[in-house]
Amino acid sequence: MAGSTLASPTVRAPAALPRARPFSPGREAWRRFRRHRLAVASVAILAAMVLAVLLGPLVWRVPINDIDFTARLSPPTWAHPFGTDDLGQDLLARMLYGGRISLAVGLAAMLVAIFVGVLVGAVAGISRGSVDAGLMWLTDLFLSLPPLPVLLLVIYLFRERLKEIAGPEVGVFLLIVVVIGGFRWMPVARLVRAQFFSLREKEFVEAARALGASTTRQVVRHILPNALGPVIVAGTIDVAAAIIAESTLSFLGLGFPPDIPTWGRLLYDAKDYLDFAPHWALFPGAAIFLAVLTINFIGDGLRDALDPRKVM
Amino acid sequence: MSRYLTRRLLIAIPSLLGISIVLFTVLALAPGDPFEELATNPNVPPEVRANLRLKFGLDDPIYLRYLHWLFAMLQGDWGFSFASRVNVDTLILQRLPTTLFVIGSSQVLALAIALPVGVYAATRPYSLFDQVANTLTFVGFSLPTFFTGLLFILVFSIQLDWLPFVYRADISATGWRWYWEHFRQAIMPVAVLGLFQGASWTRYVRSAVLDVIRLDHVTTARAKGLAERVVVLKHVVRNALIPVVTLVALQIPAVFGGAIVTEQIFRIPGIGSLLIASILNNDTPVVMAVTFVFACLVIVFNLMADLLYGWLDPRISYR
């Protein structure tokens, strides 16, 4: 039994595959990605959600703050497919609008995390000695900070000031993105550093060095592109984590203000009406769950697709 | 063993100092002044205000203020809560046991799910059980704790009316009834946290066991005729747990995040709900102290993980 464990579910017989022509790396990754059926289905579902959120408000033209007390807390009907809240506002319109922000926060926070993580990891990985040790101490320090309490602390202390400077919407958006991103870069930094350590001793980097490439060129042209595979996977998972983090903050009532109905905010408003209007909580909760689940599956598919050691 | 422990404790001190520096810097950089209300109050003359600022050292350079704050914290002077009019340390000590109880039991539950399911799935890779377990773990850690909490309340408290959805610290019953009531109200919060943790741990256990089960020493153990149960438990699981402990230790900070959310949903009187309440009340001393306590708890749990690591892996010498 030992040694007979297959490396992947799809390796049945290592029959001689007639390789007609070599695939480009991109096509090869796509071929591997397609094997992960749940990941492919997830791409379709997530794409549908993104399209709905982007184009939905153009089709479903009910204003998000149209108060109608005759339809208070109404369950799903034809007039309000997702029902209404305690002020009779249409939940479908609110979810479409809030979804834009929830997904945008996820993406933007991921970009912040990846940028900081790659920067710290690359600097630590290429410069040995005290710089590396110092940066890794910083990384470990951030890893041992409990993210949610510190997130709450920072938002508590800085929210008012940023609202004054950048306005309530942009200010809170920037703060949440920077803070969530600022607490998720550490795994990326460690990944990139580990990749740099192994890659910078490889022959092709040595060849570039022998040809007189500067350190910047070695890093940007040769090492970084080869270190990106795991970073892309980590980035995908980070989008899901950032969406959860934003929803958590909004759910605790400390994220976006009430007039910006992100999915977490909708849940926060809905939680006191669970017994009369469960639909109010169920739809946004299901949207968060679906977004996070599909992103996690896509991350899993990408891991299969981008890991060259995995036989598929 | 004791020397190993001392060394680990000594390593923890710089991390604690670093965390305290980070927290204090955040506080110092923040806009706003604790004496803002005094400044706008026309009844307080400017001299009194200046004297107060001098007394509390608000105009000192930042490193002096940090040292002042640090020594006060070390001496147990954690300040005074504006909102509830008691010392911060008494407030926190009142509420800490509840938080530790909920977090501790949920971790036990997570372990009780993750170990058997992960090991069983990894010993039969790509079987039906493995595939179902794999999909369920994805669902498990994609369901945010605040949504599972609401779902549980909806199903078990509102629809079925089996469990109470408000956690009460002051249950008047005595004897067995007291334990039973406590157990009943703890089920949902513990399950919410435990299922979320258990889902991600199951994946770690599965992949770690899969890595170990292919190694030669496992083949040897089988070849010498050991029962499959003994092979798995003694030769596979123990080795597989070493990377699992590392990954679990890395997850500990996230556990506290989940605990805050759960405490807020079920109104558990722990330090997580204290943190939210004091943020909403602008109660800065409590916010700072609770954040610091959370950071300390992370360090303590990491220390425990390190000790466990040393016990699992004798190659790490206790030096």
C-alpha cells in the first residue's frame, strides 16, 4: 500500500501520451485547471455573481433607499424577489449594490496584501543577513498579532479622522482595505522569501548573474516570475479571507456605515429580525458563503494547475 | 525540559514587547486627545488643563510615555473603565474565564472532528468518504462564523426551540441543573467555532497523513506484521501531527477573531463582547487592555504549541 498512493486522482495509468506538440505554460495550466471540475464550476458561478453585481443595477432599476412602509419585512415576492427590510427597502437592489463593495474590498485588500508581501519577501529573500533577519522578525511579530482585535482597534482609533479627510464612503473603504491588506501579507512574504532562497541558487539565475545582470534585473526578470505560482494561489485565498474580514467588521457594526449596504452590513441589520424575516439574513449570508466557497475552490484548482511537481 | 521551557519563555518576552510597542504606536498615532472634552468644556480653566496634561505626562516625548504606560501595565495598573466605573483588570478577569471556556471547548471539538475524519480520509485517499469529507471541509471553512451562528439560532432556537440563544453567566439553578443549563447554552457557540476550526484542521491532518503514509518506515512497520491500527496510530499519526501542530499554531490568532464574533452573536459575557462594547462606548483603556490580553493569549497558546511540538518530536532537543 505504501508508495502506491496516487499523487492525484486523475493519474490512472501513466500510459504513453502521444505528445503532438508542446503546450505553452498557460495552456498547460488551463488543461490542468479544467480537471478540477468544482473549480471550473466555481469560475462560472463567481463570474455570474460578478456580472450580476456589475450589470444588475442597470437591469433591476429599483433604488436602494426607496422606503415603502406598506411592504415592510415582506418575504420574497414578484415585486421584491429577495424580500424587503424593516423600512421596506428592496433587498435585491441593496445586495446588488453592496456586493460591488464587498467584492471590491476583497480584491483591493488582496492587492495590498500581495504587494506588501512580495515586497517584504523579495527584499528579505535577496538580501541575506541582518535585513533578512529584521524583516522576518517583523513578519513573525505581525503573525502573532491577533488580526481582528487589532483591526477593530485601528478602525476605532482612525475612523473619524479618515471620514473627515476622505468622506465617509471613500475613507472607510480605504481604511478597511489598507488595514485588512496590512494584516494578511505575512504568509505571502514567507512564501516569496522561501521561493527566493531556492531560486537564487538555480543555474539560470547564476547564468544571468554571470552575464552581468544587475540584482534588480535578476529579481524582476528571472526570480520573481518563477516565484509567482504559489503567490497567485495565496492571493486567490486572500480575496476570500478579505471578503470574510470585511463582512465580519460590518457584521459587528464597525465597518461600513448603514447607507452602504455591504453583505455583512445587511446581516448586521437583519440579525435582530431573525424570527420575523429570516429571508433578510439568509440572502446576504448565502451570497457571502457562495463567493467565499467559489473563490476557495478556484484557489484549490489553481494550486493543482500551477504546481509543476504535481503529475496530472 | 525546564530549561527548554525557560528558553521558550525568554523568547516570548521580545514578542510581547514588540506587540506592546505596535499597540502603543497605533494609539499614539491616532488622532484625538483623551482631554478633548476638557478642552471644549468652558468651565475648565486653561491652567487646570495644562496642569492635568503635565500630571498625566501627555506632553512628554513618545518613548517616555511608552515606558510610563509599560511600567503601569506591568505593575497591574491597567487603568479605569470610563463606561462601567471599575478597574480594567477586574473587568477583564471577570470575563476571561468564559472566553477561555468557550475557546477551549471549541478547540477540543475541532480536534475531535479533525483527527478521526482526516486520518480516515487519508488512509483511503480518493474514496467516496474522502471526496465527501473534502467537499464538506471546503463548505465548513467557507461558511463565516457569523453566518453559521445566525443559521444555528434560526434553526435550533427559533424553529425548533431546543436551545437558548442568549448565553447567561448568572444561572440561578444549582447542582446538576446548573451544569445542564451551562451545557445547553454552550452547545451552539462551541459548535460554531469548533466546526469552523475543525474543517480547516481536517485538511491539514489529511495532507500531513498522506505525506507520512508513503514513507518507508510505514512500509517496514506493515512488513513486520503490525496490525493496521497500530501502524496508523503509532507510526503515522504521531509523525503527521508534527506539521499539523505548526499549522494549528499559525491559526491561533484567527481563532480569537472567531471567538469575538461568536461572543457577539450569542451575547456571551466574555472579553470579545467586552471589546466590541467598549469600542462602541469609546472606552479607550478597556479597548487597549483587551487587545493586549488577546495578544498575550496568542503568545501563551503559541508557547503551548511549542511544548507540544517538543513532546511529539523528540528530535527537537530540550536544550
